[in-house]
Amino acid sequence: DCALVTGASRGIGREIALALGRAGARVIGTATTAAGAEAISAALQSSGCSGRGVVLDVSAAASIEGLLASLEAAGEMPSILVNNAAVTRDALLLRMKPEDWDQVIATDLTSVYRLSKACLRAMMKARRGRIITLTSVVGLTGNPGQTNYAAAKAGLIGFSKSLAREVASRGITVNAVAPGFIDTDMTRALGDEQRAALL
């Protein structure tokens, strides 16, 4: 199996990529920078896993299309997709800039639509596949200063439930995972009040 893991250079995504690699999958891990992609390749290699890191801007349709075309040409269409890439641009709604709303929705929500759709055709043809999307408890509970992030993560839950019903008969499972608070680079950036609200 080939597994595509977005946001695999650190945190939860890195650990997922390594776990899939140790389980025998060929892992294609994405990062937003060449340095991040190189770090993924090095981590996979040092763990004895098959795969590599690649650069991908999940918020850009052209970047997704380019990556999927190259994977298809190489015979590496994923049978496992892990939608993990995410950003935060926290601010109280009255202070939130439109570009901060747009960037979070594009990265955290729209990218999952694009990537899932791009990978789904090959999964449907093979009559097997796995789509796992990382959401957040914030999508269930809300959190002050994170209306954009909470909206995106709540949207992922509805998206995953609906897509699961669409493709289950084709041997494809779709799940959303909402981890609790995990100490990562992303959560370290939260203010004390936000951290306390989540804990």
C-alpha cells in the first residue's frame, strides 16, 4: 500500500507517517518546504521505512494536481490518505482578518475536499481504500479565538460522515479522528487562556 500523509514533517503527522511506514506502507509525506520534505525523507529512512517527503501546498489546487499527477505517473497512487495538514490563525472574531479566515478554511477544510476527491478515483477502481482525516475536539466544543479553526474542523466531521456513506459500498472507509490536547508545535503557540480552556 502507498500512504499519502499531509503535514508529515512534525507532530502528529510525523508520527502517523512513521507508524504507517513501520506497518509496511510506502509513505509519501508532505511538507510546505523543501527542508520539511527532506526531514520526512530522513526520518523514514532512519526508521527503515519505505517512502519519501515531498513539497505540497495543500491550500493550492495546482499544487495538489501536480503531486497527484506525479504519483500516478510513478505508479504510487495512494490507497491510504491521511489528511493531517492544518494551520491556525487565531484571533477573536471582531479582530480576525479576512485572510486569516480564508487561509484556515483553505488549508484545513478545502484541502481535504481536493485531496480526497483526487485520490478517490483510484480507490474506487481498486474497490479499496482508507481516508483518515484529523479533526479536533475544538470542532466539537468550540474555543474562544478559534472560530475559523473550529468551523474548519467541524466541517471535516460532517464531510467525513457524508463521504463515508457515499463510498462504503466500494470497500473504502472514511473516518475522522479528533485527538484531545496533544503537545505539538501547533498547540505550544496557543495562549495560556486557550490552553486552559482546552484542558
